[in-house]
Amino acid sequence: MDLGLGNRTFVVTGASSGVGLATASALLAEGAHVAACARDADRLDAALAGVPRADGALLYTAACDVLDSDAVATFIEGATHALGGVDGVVNNAGRSLLARLADTSDEQWRDELDLKVFSVLHTVRAALPWLRRSDSPAVVNINAILAKQPETELAATSAARAALLNLSSTLATEYAPDGIRVNSVCLGLIDTGQWRLRYEQSGSPLSWQEWSAELARDRGIPLGRLGTAEEVAHPVLMLLSPRASYITGTSVDVGGGIARYV
């Protein structure tokens, strides 16, 4: 099926690795134009240097701190100058704070809430005039299943993720009259750099495959493994596509079946 993404322009934040990189790569393969940002410009350019592109697909990259509203506005301005507009935004910049309630400082709470909420607000606000000009505008916020079933070891991150899920619903309602669709993709355990780092820091004698399979069993993932960044990118592209024109205000879980909530 042709997703209708060719010659459309999409902003992807946090695009130097993991889900952001996989999403930017998949969009370029579909013939879309991509404006990608990350804090480290050299790492971003190196990550995207060898990515295959369909004929005509254009790429614009820039360093950008999504917590700096002026920097985000400058990034969007540069992207629209280079690529002609914005049809969709993928808000992917983020991280997890592994800390229980008693071990989380007030500053860490504020940092988590700032990153999860303001990174999205800054980017959507800057792109909004261009999204309103598109004939099929869409926003996809990369979130986590933690937003629906918090974990005590990720106290601040769980709460911040829930705030983002709530905000995404508000954005969907607020911008529906403009035809702008806003949806969330909520992740379970995905094989990204964060989990690889935790594996290396664990000092485990197990191989990565054994360690990650044991982790999946411990977390009760029915499919018995971690997901891949590419397995996240495909649902993101579907939600960005004009083919999903009647889907807004919802969330899609990509977590191998892990869901204790009803």
C-alpha cells in the first residue's frame, strides 16, 4: 500500500539514534522529505549519512535543544526554508530516569516534566502555522506504556509520561478544527541504546540475547523479546499517513503485548 508520504515534509526530533533514527530512515525510504534534529549535530549527520533515500527525498539536519523554544523556532524556520513546509511532526526526544520516588530530587522531577511536556509544546507551536497549511497534517508523540501503567523504579518518568499522554489528548481536541491529527505511540521495552547501556553496566555473564530474553520474561512480555526501533517506526508512519485521516486522539501500544491495564 502506498502510504501517500512521498513529497511530504516531516519533522523528527531526537533523530540521531533509536526510534527517531528509524523513523527518519523509514520516511526517507518512502520518498518523504525529513527535517531531523538532535542535540549533537555531528552524531546526527553521521547516523543519517548512509541512510537510503527514495528518489527525490530531501534531508535537512540541524542541532537543536528541544527545551529551548528559540532554538526550536530557528530549526523549524530553517527546515521550512529548505524543504518548503511541514506536513507532520514526530516528537521523539526523550529519555528515562531510573529512580524510585525516594531517590528522585525535585530538580529531577522538574527536568522530567520539562522534557516530556515542553519538548512537545515547543515543537508543535513552532510548526503550527505550517501544519495548518497542509492538506493532511499530523503529529505523533512518542510516549511509553508507562503512561498507563507506572513503574515504581521509574517514578518521575512514569508521571511525566502520563502528563504527555493527557496533553496529547488535549492537543488532538484543540487542533481538530484545523484538521491536525494528534496521536501517540506508546512503547514497551525497545532494543535501543539505553537498554544496551544497562546491559553493559550490569556486568552480567549472559549474552545480550540471553539477558534481554530474561528481561522480557521478568517483565511479562507475551512475545518474549524486546521490540526493535524499526517495529516502532512502521506504526508511526501509518499514523502520519493520509490513510489514517480519521484517526486522532488515540494511542497505539508497541510493547509485545505487555499491558496490565484494561
